[in-house]
Amino acid sequence: MNDQILTLKEVATYLKLAEKTAYRLASEGRLPGFKVGGSWRFKLEDIQAWIEEQKAKVC
């Protein structure tokens, strides 16, 4: 099993966003994530796929 799971802080750093922005995007369902015990978690491969989708929308 090689799925890397990121915390909200880690995904904010990865995307170079403020934690509040990452939280808002996740809460609105615009950033792919899930909650574990009330805390947001993100699969790295889902975030990478989301980035590619965002890039495709711009082109």
C-alpha cells in the first residue's frame, strides 16, 4: 500500500495556500478530501489528479 495521506496543513503547504483557504475549498467540496475523526485528510494522488483537472480547465 503506497497511498500517501496528507493533513490539511500538509496539503496547504503542497498547494502553497493558506490553511484557511485549503479548509474552505475542502469544506465546499472543491478540493478532494475526507474527514477522519473530524480532521481533514487528503490522498496525494487525488490532489495531483485535482491539479491536472484544474490545469485542463484553464486551457
